[in-house]
Amino acid sequence: MIHELKEIIHQVAINQKKGLKNVLASVVHLEGSSYRKPGVRMLISEDLTSVGAVSGGCVEKEIIQRAKTVFRDNKPKIITYDGRYRLGCEGILYILIEPITITEEFLNAFSTAYSKRESLKIESNFKLEDECFGDFGSMITFENQKQFSFIESFIPEENTQLFSQILQPAFKLIIIGGEHDAVQLCKIAANLGWEIEVITSAKDSKQLSDFPGASKVLGESPETFEFKDIKENCAIVLMNHSYVQDLKYLVKLSEENCSNYIGILGAPKRRERLFNELFEFAPETTEAFLETIYTPAGLHIGAKTPQEIAISIIAEILAVTRNKEPFSLRNITGKIHSN
């Protein structure tokens, strides 16, 4: 996830200013099953504090101990962690541990790509061996084809395997509404690393400080607001507590090539009226657009409080955007994930 990499890079920059060395641990290969998959990373600082995780918490302590040689010798290495005898994951993790140093040029390139919602590619070379030292490392390529490595003058070793990963832009959530329930949705979604934009009423605009975790808060009206970057990797939730405002925003959204999830708060009996009036004001509305509307928003999990309702909405967004039909995991007899 790109937000996890963002946190790591931010911490590297802080540590470098303090004069602390940094080491990056990346899962580059997996045999069997594990809590998390290849492509997850954690940062270890010279003072042995860490940011990020490569598992549920069981592997990290050993990685920190085995990273000490990289701090001492400045030599990347591959280690393995066999969970078959210590965990319930029944898999072997191959982890690349490499020194990481970032330049101002890289920081600017990453910040620009993140703000423009561009994807990036990370490639890491490695060997399927344990406690194996070599010219291993990672290379980042941006959409403008600029490349950076974490190791100065890095030249990858020949006859190694390559792990390649495309990191997509952060998932974007647009919350339209400024009441207490919108604040709770913002807070909980922020914990997922989502990029959150809040649209409040132009007559009662709020401040960024009112919505912890939001990247932007705007006071707008349906007539003036312009939807941007909503075609992919994005969800929209209408929670105005105003039927008229919801309808106006829905009419505006029907004119856009928007996301595949538009959630709207409200009772079920409100839905038919909303759709009927939508066709009156926007007769060109397609069936495909109606399929993107989820109202009442959220999964039926017995949610009552604003916090619980926020969780039910986020769960529905995940299910829809990842094309999953929700059910209890205890009903699965095979693998949870297909890959």
C-alpha cells in the first residue's frame, strides 16, 4: 500500500536529520500462506525503533535483531522466517533487508507523484536463501520514468530473482456532509490510509481541524463543486441529512464518469423517491450509474452508533471495490485470498 510506503519515507527523512541510519525490510517472496503478502515493508532505525509491519506482529522482533548486521556492515541480505513451526500461517517468508538513504530529489519526486495520484513501480532483486549477503536492493520507477535506488551507486547482482510491485494511488474517499457522523467516518477511514476529502455546506463551512485525518475540507454547493479524480480507486458518501442536497449532488454525479461506489445515508423508503426524481432532473441517467448507488449506505451488521455506522459503510466500500460478497470467514475451508 502506498500510504505505508509514505509513512516509511517520512520517517527516513526525520531519522536522517537526526543522523540515524535506516534499514528497510521488504517481504519479496512467500512459500505457503502468511498473514500478509509480498510487498509489505517495515523500517528499522539505528535506535531499533520501527515503522510499519510485515506480519501481525510476530515476525518483526526477529527482523529487528537480524537487521543489526546490516547496520554494522552496510551489506544487504536475505533472511527467511519459517512460520510453519512458530505461527499458524504455515508459510516461509523471504525478507530483503537493505540500507536505505533518500535524497531531496527523491523526496520531491515521491511527493509530486503522491499528490498527482500517480502509480509507481518497485523492483527488488533477491535469492531464495537464508542469511544470504549480496548486491541486493530495490529500485523505484515513477511514471515519468525517473528511477531511484535506496542504496547509493546500486548495481544489482546477476542471476538473482526479481520481485516487482505496482503501487497504486491511495484510495480516495469523498465525504459530502459536515455533521458528527461525517467526522467519525473520516476518522476511521483515515486509519486505513485513505486520502479523504470532505465537502461541507458553503453556508456552514468547516475547517480542516474539524475532520481529523482529512487532507482537504471545502465549503461548497452542488452547483459549484467539481468532482476530480473519481473515476478509479475512489468512493463517495453523501451524508448531508438533507434530501434536497443529496438529490442535487446525485444529479451532478450522474453527469460524471464517477466511481463504482456512491453511498447515501437515509431510510430505505427514501430510495425510490430519490431515483424517481433523479430521472426527472437527469433523464439521461443510465442503469449503470444506478448500480453504483448504495442507499442506505453500509452493510447490515446491526450498527447503531455513528462509529459503528462508519464501520459498516467502510466495510461495504471494501466489499464493492474489491468485488467481494460479504460473509463470515469461518465459512471458508480453503484459502482466504486467491493470491
